[in-house]
Amino acid sequence: MDAIRIYGGKRLSGQTTIQGSKNASLPILAATLLISGTCEIENCPDISDVYHMQRLLTSLGCKVEREGALVRVNTESLSECDMPSDSVGVMRSSIMLLGALLARTGYVCMENPGGCVIGARPIDLHLRMLRKMGVVIEETGTGFCAEAARLKGTVLQMPFVSVGVTENLILAAVLAQGETVIEPAAREPEIQALCEFLTGAGARIEGSGTDRLVIHGVEKLNPVRYRIPADRIVAGTYLCACMCTGGRVFLRDAPVHHMESVLETAALMGAAIEYDPEGIMVTGREHESTCHSITTGCYPAFPTDMQSPFMVVMAMSGHDGRIEETVFENRFRIVPELRKMGAGITVQGSTAYIDGNSRLHGAIVQAEELRGGAALVVAALAAEGTCIVTNRHYIDRGYEDIVLSLRDLGADIELA
Ligand code: UD1
């Protein structure tokens, strides 16, 4: 029952509403730890990563309730500083609790975090930068204990841009003593959402959305209600599904202002995009593709999380192309699975070369990580014959009921 069966070849049509963003929800849920009282998070996606974050907060003594898409977190009875290793082990974002818990309680012990196997994904930079803020960290081999009476603001010069480290340092800095400068900071929209949430709670953050953040520590933050923005990666995944099947789909609430590089690429690859105040209408194959090369990068460049779904689009675009991955060193795990479906793809180092006239057919394929798993579903929708995508749990980490959403759009798809 951990699989999805797809009978390919149906054009998608209709409309789907884009869920709240996973990558915004997780650090914002972690940020509630900084605030005594009840925070209300609206539009919180019902996905397994959020479930694990809720579970981690509960295990720390918080009261967490979900009512539809609204999640309430009351941190008044926060008691524990040791986190359950099973939830920490499945989700890389558990590292986000480190900055927040240190700021609130001054002490944390945890196992090293898990998450998708898309590269080495160490946490060395998290620890190195927190040490600069006065945190004493003892590594145990499988995890670590960290301690700081009060975090101290300082200038944090980052050797490279990291989304997770930027978020962790923001969480550590908002209640720290004095001023913290993070440079270069990541500029992802999810970081802007975190800054908005914290500013609403009384934090003083300058430079949100730029590569230099200046955070003036405050004594206290106040409970706040915040609406999570729509998920740009989920919107992009449905966009790819529409392109591959030659369909026409309205993506309600798609966060277009944060999807520029993806929408530009989709338009070059043959999609027609009509903008509406409530979302975008995508028509799959409007014209010939003129895009032969994609390079991933930090926001606002083309997102690494969209690389696998676009690999499928490129394989069906009618023109050969290449995709260069610059963020994670192991993000082509989908390639052998796509080859089982008939895709002509070869990998040399960090570049994948794609035969744009691949004819995809039915196969049993295995999801090995979240976005690659979703991309296999996209490929299966466009393949001739029946595909089974196993390891559905990876996809459930980030997509709210993908089977039902795609069925509503006309796909022939079921749990298997
Ligand atoms: C976040 C996103 C993920 C996205 C990625 C890049 C969340 C929950 N996840 O992941 O969906 O694909 O940004 O946009 O928001 N690195 C180190 N040492 C560290 C930390 C990171 O070497 O201590 C490396 C990583 O291995 C990677 C690079 O830095 O090669 C960038 O990773 P990072 O931006 O930190 O990604 P995540 O925050 O894990």
C-alpha cells in the first residue's frame, strides 16, 4: 500500500488549489518555540513532514492542535530539550529546532537529522555558525548536545549560501543579545515568510529578501496568527504534469511572483501561461520548445527542487537538452528509474543530458526522494501503459493527497 498506480496518457484538465508551502511551514512551526503563548498558523499543509514537526513540538511539551488547515501551537508548557530520534531521523528540518530551542531554553540534545538522500547534506555549517554566537557544542558521533546561557549577536560570514542555515541563524538571532548580521543570506521566499512571521511577533529584522540580514535581538516575542503562502514547488510540479500530458489546468493560488524562473522556463519549453489575480492557467503544449539548458541555483535562479519534474518535461519536449545541478551533488537518483520508463538520459558529473524525443512507457519504478518521486508520477501520467511508483511515503512528505488532486484533474491514478 505504499505505492501509486497510474494508467498514463490522459490529458489533465480543470483546476487545482495549491496547498500551503512545506518549506515555509516547517521553520515557522519551529519558530513558534520562541514565543510564549498560542500561535495560529493558517494554510498549514497536511503532509507527513508537517506531521513530524507537530510531533516534535508535542514531544517537547507544546500543545499542538490541527483544525483543518489551521495549526495552533501553545508553547507555555515547553519542558523537554531532548528530541525523539524517530522524527528527527526522518526529517532534515528538525535541525531548525536547534536555533529556536537554544534561544528559548539554552540547551538542546539531538540526533543528527535525516531527510531526503539528495547529497551529503551535512550540518557542519549550522554548528559552526552557532558556535560563533556563543553556543558550546559537544558532538557525540550520532548527534550532539548544545548549550548557551544567552546567544550573542555577531557578524556571521557564510562560506556559501544555505537556506537551512540562514533560517536556523534567524531563529537563534531574534532573541539574542545585540545585533546579528548574516551574509550572504539565502533569499528564498520561505525565508521571507519566516521573517514576516517573526516580524509580526515583534522581531526586528532588516533586509528580508536580500542577501544581507541584520537582526536586532529583542527581549520577547508575542503570539501571532500567520497564513502560510502557497507552495511554489507543488505549483511547479502540477505545471509540469500539465505540460507533459498536453493538458490545460488552472493552478489556483499559485505564487507566481515567486515562480519567475520556473514560469519563464515553462514558457520557453512550450507552455502558454495566462495570468489571473487568483492563479495561472497553464496550457501544456502551445508551441515548440526553445529551451535546451537549465542550471539550478539559489533563489531567484531555477530551483533545485524543480529539476526532476523539468527533466521529465525536457525528455518529452521534442528537443535534446541538458540540466546542470549546482546545489546538491546527488540529485540525479531519478535517472535510472526514468530510463526504465524509456527515457534517454545520461549523466556526466553534475550534468544530465536528455533525449528530448523519449517515448515513455509503463514500468515499476521506485521513488527515492520527495521531488524525484513526484517527478516519477509526472512521467507516469504521460507514459503509454501502466506505471507503479513505489515508496509513496517520500511523496507524502511534501504533497497533500497527490492521488486525489490528480484524479480530480482527470488522471487515471489510484493507490496500490
Ligand atoms: C532547503 C530546502 C530544500 C531545497 C534546498 C535548496 C527546506 C525544508 N528544504 O534544504 O527543499 O532543495 O533548501 O534550495 O526548506 N550544506 C552544508 N553544510 C551545512 C548545510 C548545508 O554543506 O551545514 C550544503 C548542502 O549539502 C547543500 C547546500 O549546502 O549542498 C545547500 O543546502 P541548503 O540550502 O542548506 O538546503 P536545505 O536547507 O537542506
